[in-house]
Amino acid sequence: MPTIGVAVAIPDPWGEQLQAYRESLGDPSASLIPTHITLVPPTVLAEDGLAAVESHLAGVAGERPAFRVHLRGTGTFRPVSPVVFVTLAEGAEHCAQLADAVRRGPLDVDLDFPYHPHVTVAHDVQDDSLDRAQHELEGFECAFDVEEFHLYVHDEVAGWRPYRDYALEGAPEGER
């Protein structure tokens, strides 16, 4: 049974930069996870469930418009979870709307925590490394247009790999 996830990829050079930083902290899963904003967390599908998911995601992409994301500064989920992340100064509402649309139908999954769009930069590392990431990346900033999202499939050896891209083709809010 495949394990999938749905996410917005952080484009290069920033995606590579943040992944390399995460690896430098000794994050054990950093090299297996492309830098991203999660829309659907890891989800196990029935063997025949992938086609329904692909159809659903294509429908969502056709209805949702592209949007801008501006990453700036850091935050943490400590003490609840040992995570430091880069925050969305712009685009969080659009990510939340997209995530809500994606998490319907065959991807109607329960979340362990309320949805909070972010870019993880440190997870499951020592507290001093979490502190370091939160401090060193507090000045990090970049902005980009989100014109697509991605379906990822987990491979036990290679980690998370892009499986299919979905272009956001909906009309912007003022044109609907």
C-alpha cells in the first residue's frame, strides 16, 4: 500500500539551501524530504486508491488560483513537538484554503494538530540545534509564486519522491 503526501515545493535556490541547512543540523530525515509546505501529511492509501487521489487533485488544481508565498523568520512548535520552521509572512491563508480543498474526498484525513502552514527546518534534533536553527534562520527571507502543488510517494530507501505535479489553473479571486 503506497504512502503519499501532498505539498507545495519550495523552489530552488531556497529549497536546496533550507534542505542543506536541515542536513547540517544532523536532522536524520533531512536528505529524504524535499523542502516543502505540507498540504496533506503522510497518508497510507489502499492499493487501488491512487487513481481516485490523482483525479481529486486534478479537480482541485483546476479550481484553485496561483498565489504568492513570502517566507520570513522562524517559529517553533516546542514544547508540543521538537520542530523549528520558517514562517509564512504571506500566503498562509491561501495554503490553508488549498489544504482544505485537497483534504476532502479520498484525502479526507484526520490531522494530529490544527493545520499551520510552515517550512520545517529542524525536526528531531537536540535542543541546542533547535535553538540554533531558530536563531540563525530568523533573518531568512524569500518570496515566490506558487503555481503548482505536488503529489509525493514515499519510498523506503529514497524517501519522498515527486510523483505528479498539479498546475493551479483557477481564476484569481477578483476574476471569478
